[in-house]
Amino acid sequence: MSENYNLLMFEHFHRIDVIILSIQFYSFLGYDHEGRCVILNKAANLIVDDITNVDDYCNYFCYFLEIYVPRKLKGYVSEYLVLADVRGLGSDNFKLAITKRNVHDGTTYCPERQYKFIGVNVGSWGTNFWRVFNYLIPKRTLGKINLIGEDRAEILSALTEVMDISVIP
């Protein structure tokens, strides 16, 4: 995917970077026990109605995973961990076209870079969503996904297995 980017796209994506990072939709937290960078995704911070061009946003998503995140990788470590806090996620933050495109692009262009995806504060809406849409995700990627409910002790226990307490927000 990265060979398809040109300077104009980088300038465009840089403007989106400012927006996405300013609402803290994505943020860099630190590193896990193995030195992989940990990226926090706060899905409730993104209002999908503000996205006027699905292609631009989805291309940005690939840019973020292929260009931004690799800048944070430590030397020999080529994988990252995504921690998604889905508290407050609802219809304001969800658009099927974006989700389908992100799943397709992510599994097509970046599946081997993502070591693990941990979703926390997953309520009934997220659990039901997962039951309906997990068939879209390839089997090799399904094993990298861990969804955890809203119990703080359960969340801390799962997260401290892979990262230091100081990294956990």
C-alpha cells in the first residue's frame, strides 16, 4: 500500500492527522513487554457524520497503520498492539461502509503488523456487533483479537499480561 502514496497525499493526510490526533481517536501510549508499540483507539471520540469522504478517511486509516505507526516501532520490532476503548461507542461513531472498508483494508494491507487487538469496555452493543460481523475477519486475524467487558479488574488483569501498568491509561 505504501508505494501508492505520493507527496500530495501525505500533505492531505497530515491535515487529517491533526484532526484525528487532536480528538484523541488514536494515540501512542508506549510499549508492551516485548517492545511493541501500543496504540490507543478511543472510538467514541470520532463522530462519523463529520467524515464527509469515506475514501479519504479509509485511506488515512491505512496511512496511519503503514506510515505513522511504523515510525514508532523500535528497531527489530515490526508489530504493534492496538488497545481499543469502546466505552461510549454507539451509532454516532459507527458507519457500516467505514467499518467494512477498514476491516478489508486492515486485513489486506496490515494484518501481520498487528500483534494483538484488545477491545476493552465492550458492552452488549459491542458483543452483539462482534457476533454479527466477526465473519468478515480472516481466521488468522481472529486469533489476535481479545474483547473484554467493562469489569475494571478483568481489564487490568488482561492488560498487565502484555504491558506495564504505567502504559495503561
